[in-house]
Amino acid sequence: MAAASSFDISTGADLQEVDNAVNQASKEIAQRYDFKGTHCTIEFDREKALIKLAADDDFRMDALLDVLKGRLIKRGVPIKNVKIGDPEPATGQSVRRTVTLTQGIPADVAKKIQQAVRQGGYKKVQASIQGDELRVTSPSRDELQAVMAALRAEDFGVELSFGNYRG
């Protein structure tokens, strides 16, 4: 009997790259003319994977978000894993927003992925949820490649990364 091959499906942003993107965005805000004399800030909480934004008004908040998104994209952080919260009014006209980074596949999304693998009609392919990751196993490497291609084609709301491929 052939040994089973497997790979892991996970998601998440490299927190060091997020930190670099936030630092670059902060520098750009400090230098840009349209942000001179304003109180716009970006703070990154690495433990909670949150980015806190504060701006003087809605217009500057939109500009702040554009700068942050641009820097995240340039640093290779998947934007699908970035959830932007609703604006919260603060003192006066100032506005706050919280940006959440998805680290690990949420349970409901993991079940959808598992269901998609089952309904794909693959022979002897099994997907098991292991914490915030999924492991897909099969005796056939070709079947695993087909599963990867099918999952890449679907949209689950998070950026999927495939790793730990063992043949």
C-alpha cells in the first residue's frame, strides 16, 4: 500500500511585514503635505493582530486607509485577511477605526473548505481540521494537486496558503 501524501492549508499575515508596512505608512503620513498639522496616527498591536487608526475627520481617515492598504500590498500582506472595522466617532469630529488581521482559518471557513473537498468527488481524499489549519491527505499526489487547484479557484473570504507538502 502506498504511503499517504499530505499538505496543510493555513492562512495569516506575516506580522513582521505588517509591522514594516505600518512603519512605512507612518513615515509617509508624517511627510505628506495633506497630513501636516493633523492628528492622524497608526498603531499596531502585534499580540492581538490589530491596527488602530485615528484621524481628524472622515476624509483623512479614507486617505489614511489608502496609505495603509498601499503599504500592505507592497509588503505582500494578503488584503483578503484584512478586515476593516466601521468608523467610530471620537471627540469632536475625529474618527477611529480598528483593522483586524485574520491569523488562522476561522472554524466556519474551515468547515466550508472541508465540505468543498468532500463534494469535489476526489477518491480517497480526506480533509481534517486541526486547530486553525486543515490537513488534506490522499494516497495520490495527483489528487492532492487537483484539490489545491480547485481550492485556489474558489473564494472562501481568506487568503489560503498551502504548505508542508509531504509526498
